Amino acid sequence: MGDGTVHALVLTGSGFGASSCYGIGVMKRLIQNPSPHAGNQVVDPEIYSGTVFSAFNIAIMASQMAGSNADTLDALERIWLEEITSQEDLLTRLGLPRQNGVYRLRLDPRSFFDPRTLLRDPTKPFRNLLNDVSFLSRSFSSRLSQFLTSKKPLSKRLLDFPDIADFFDTSPLAKLLEKHIDLNRLRNSDRQLRIVATDWVTGTPAVYGQEDLTYQQILASLAVFALFPRPIINGHPIAGGGIASPTPIRPAVDAAVQLGAKKLILHVVYLRPKLQNIDPPKMPNTFDTFNRLTYLQMKGLELRTLQQGIRTDDRRKRPSSPLEITAHCYRPKKPLWDVLEVLDYDRDKAQKFIEYGFNDAMTHDCEAEDCANV
């Protein structure tokens, strides 16, 4: 930061499943290859900010687990392709569960017929069944007690009773975090990390830096809406940051101010294309209506957080040295996922999305992508 210029990578929370690999492709182009819009230099980010599954990606990158940007990025790609995602095979086509490193469905009877599991550990399906029955029994007992003692109307109590998140076991994801993210290494890193989640009570962003980061906080950011369990942190349930802050720019700007930067170059990676790049179907249908409604809502929220993040009040605190901000935006040319693929961890798709991200960053056009200078 000899001239006071800082680069920040901001990975948004507007995608799920394997679509988070798009950001890896963008980083491969920026970090491992010189880019014309970056002055024909490789980008060396001092700040990483992200949410939802991108939080996992930036935690790996900020830790510099392999010793350098390029090597750490290669390691991150291997984790995705070898431990998180899996390829479709004959067994999955026959209806057996797809292997992944993120979650397991509780009480899934298919595990008793899965030779991949039975050959490695024949007792595992039975142990999982006992643990699942115990966990769900405790959850049911707690919910029943709340149902019987609550003073809410019956209709409201019935709506409060079920929670689909009880059926998602995210212990594989917790083990993945502990295996690959060294919190001590993160705390001693010269990179600034900002992981964003959502306080489920207040609806406000919860921002975590690496100084006192915990695995629970990372898990909270990764919690996919209503599907994954929401950890309790400081008495509040915390969920995926894509709800309150799908474009976590403000934490990156705040980090740049703390570093004493004079110029901040943001590289904002979206996982959704511009809406005009999504062709509506020839015949209207309910699924497309819901999908486009989701895109419209996210588009408005992303735009507001982009504007609010860039026009930060922090420059009023430093009137003699205003922070000059340039924001480069990277978006896929076509949709990477739809609402039926939220939990799709397919290896072929992951590789394809990495390639998409690399190519889109290589052909980056600031005018077409509405890049901003403030």
C-alpha cells in the first residue's frame, strides 16, 4: 500500500450451492493473471468481505493457508472439487443421495441402501439413525412444550411448530471449516477479513472480523435462509448474511478506512446476471414468476447496499483525506442457479462456474458492468 491504494474483494451472497464457485473463477483471473482494468497488474487484495457460502471462500483466502494468493486459490479450488462437490453417477441417477461436504438429511432412508457408505462403514447409517431420532425427539419435545404454554392464537402456534432446518445436519460443514480454516493463522494474517451474517431478531447485519472470529460465526453466515440451522450467538439466532447485506461493501470500506487507505479499489463479484440477460419463457409459468420476483427483490437490495456502501459516512470523519473509491463489478452473463438448485453441489457445475467466472473477468467491460468511481 505504498501509494495508499488498497484492493478489496467483495463476494456477494446472491447465490447458493456450486454457484459460489463463480467467485473462484473471477479470483483466478484477477489474482493469478494481469488484468487491463487493473493497470495490467495482478490484484493483491488486502481486504476480503463476503457472506453466505462466499464467507467460506474468503476465510480460506484471507488465511493464506497455502502461503500465497495463487497457491491458496488453487487449494480452495481443490477443496470445492474434491471435498464439497461430487459428480453424478449411476447411484445418484437411481435416486441415492448425492455425496457432498456440506449437509446430510436426517432420517434419510436411502443411506441404508448406499453401497458407498456401507462399504466404508456398515454401522454408520444405524448410528446416524439413532442420533437423528434423539435430536428430533428433543426438538419435538421443546416445540411441543412451547406450543402448549404459548398464549398466541392456535393458528399462529401451528405455524410456529414446524422447522425444516431440524432435518438438515450441517456437521459435515462444521468439520470442513475446522479442517481447512485455521483461526490462529487468520488472526495473524496481514489480510483484513469481514464475514457478514444477519441478526434474525433485529434484521441488521452482523459483521465479524478475524480478530475474534469463531467457527460458529462462519457457520451463521453460511446458514441458507430457512434450510440450515441458525446458530445462537450472544442470545440471538444468526442466519445467512445474504438477507440483511447481500452485497457486503460497507465492511470493506470500513476496513479500508481503518488501514488509512487513500484509494480503495473494490472488486464486487455478483452471482446473478443483470435481469435483462434472463429471457422470460415463451409461456408464463408460476416457477418463472417466482424466480424473477426473487431476482427483482435481490437486484433492488444489492443496488441499495452498493450505493450505501460506497457513500459511507466515514469520509466525514476524515475530511482532510477523503477515501477515493472505484468499484469494479463482475456478473455472470446468464443465471447460474434457480430456486430448485439451492443445495446442488454438483462437481461438473462447479468446474463450469469457475470457468464462467474466469472468462467474465477476462472480458470485463467497465461501461457494460456499470463500474463506479466515487
